[in-house]
Amino acid sequence: MTAPSTFGLSSEARNLHWLLTNLVEEVPGIQSVAVVSSDGLLLLSSDPGRNAEARDARSERRTGPRGSSADLATIVSGVGSLTIGAARLMEFGGVKHTMVAMDEGSLFVMSISDGSLLGVHGSADCDMTVVAYHMALFVGRAGHVLTPELRSELRKSLEPQQPQSTGSAR
């Protein structure tokens, strides 16, 4: 995996990127990881291409699916919303984590803080207990850092860069 660019980010944002990179690189079977805000926006991804696609999609104002690179954040947001609604209906309290085992892979969704979610796409042969354990470590380390200010900074880092004007001010 290529580390995403952290140029110009605060030390907290760089640390969060570092934690995410370590999660992907050190846990066998993890395909990709996404951190999603409570309103469903991608905040951070293990795939730099996803970050670029999120910027492109916001600048183009597309209305449909953006392709497989953006799917994890969308799925994590949807699964998180569905499980939160189910927990409310069943009156069992908050959702801590959700695991979906499929024939060809796994999906893990874990609450971070203030409605933010950590989503992991794992391969079919990943050890689900190891992935869940390392996700819990990530959440424990990142949860107190993921403040509203940091979420705002991460969102802005995914926005398209505005071209600088070359004309002089009059």
C-alpha cells in the first residue's frame, strides 16, 4: 500500500493516517479500510485512490455511484445506519460492531465516536478475530482524537483543490 499524502495536515490528522496505514499493513487479509463520518462522508481511507475519487466526485457533483473505489464508505455508512436503527427498534442499546461473513470476503463495521465508523473489507481467508481485535485497538487509539475539528480538517483534505488565480487584484 502506498501511504496517502499527509502534507499540510495537523499532527493529529497525520497520526490518524499513520494508524490507518499500520492497520492495513500489519493485519493479514485486510483489503481496504475507510473511516466514515456520522453523515456518511468519507473522512479517511487506506486507498489513496479513494481519497482522490472522493475529491473528484465532490468537484463533479455526480449523483450516482462512483465505482468500486467509493463503495466501501457507502456500504459502511449504510450498514452502520441499518444496525443503529435495528438496535433502537430492539431497545438493546448502542451498536459496538457489525461483522458480515460472505463467501468471498468479510465486512467489519465498528463505532468510533460521535457516530463515526471504521469499516474494513477483509479477504475470505482473514482471521475475523484478529481483524476485530486490531480494529478495536484502532478505535481505542483514534476515538479520543477524532474531534469535530479533526473531522472537519479530514473532510476539507478530501475537497477539490481550488486553482489559484494568476491575475492581479485590482
